[in-house]
Amino acid sequence: MPPSVAQMTAALAEQYEARFDELRRRARVLPGVEAVLSLLDQKPEVTQTVLTGNPRAVALIKLRTTGLVDQMRWDCGAFGDDHRDRAELVRIARQRCGSNGTDVGKVIVVGDTPADITAARAAGARAVGVATGRFTTAELDTAGADATLTDLADLDAVQEALDLRRH
């Protein structure tokens, strides 16, 4: 990473850290997220990680505000400071998981934007859209999602969408 980008990333993370208490007050964990993470944590064939356009340091701070940071394998993640292209982030995460002995036979990207879905499909991953952001299930379907959910509150629907019923 060029020094100027590294400096900007560090400055951005500093600002997030300085406003941590405010961010924690404003942060919200969407319904079902904690139950889904807990369920997936009990499945030995599942590795949960983070794939985001945010720089790694900022992603870590954001997840710390929600208390969800410990459910993720950070050594398998891919971040905005790794690459600009989201499909490349999927490939980077797959490579990182594989290089530390994690089975990466099946990759599932759960996202709330058409760009997330497009990136998953371009990288050969299963794409599950969740309409908890600015985009509808119809928009996520149009982007090519293998499955879409309105939220993560229904654990049975989540398992079906993630294609985990057979395991």
C-alpha cells in the first residue's frame, strides 16, 4: 500500500477510535444476527470471516462497537486496503483461509448490496442477499443472488438460504 494511502487509513482508524463511544451508542445489531452467528459458530465446517470495502482497522473498530468481533476469523478476511475490487476480496479471503489450513470448498458471501452479490458471483461463490440495507430483495435477486432474505430473524430460512440444511 502506498504510504499516502496507509497514512489516510491510519488517520481514518484514529478518527473511528476517537469516536468509539459515540459509534457504540449508534450501532445496532440487526434482528437475528447474533443467533445466526452463534448457530454458524457451532458448525465445524463453517468459517466466519469479514469481507468489506472498509480498511481492516476500521472494520475491526466497527465490529467492536457491536460486540461481534470475536465471532470472526480475521486471518481469513479481506478488506478495502487489500484491494478495491470486491470480487478480488472474495478471492483474497478464499486464499487466506486456504493458506492457513481452512477448507474452502464452498464459499458463501452474505451481502446487502447488488455489488456484494455481483462480487460473489464473479468469484464463483454462493451469493445470499439480505435486504436490510438500501436495496430490496427484488434488486438483490436481479443482481444474481442465489437466495434472498428480508432479514436474518428466521433461522430456518437462513439455513436454507445458506444451503446448510444438508450438513
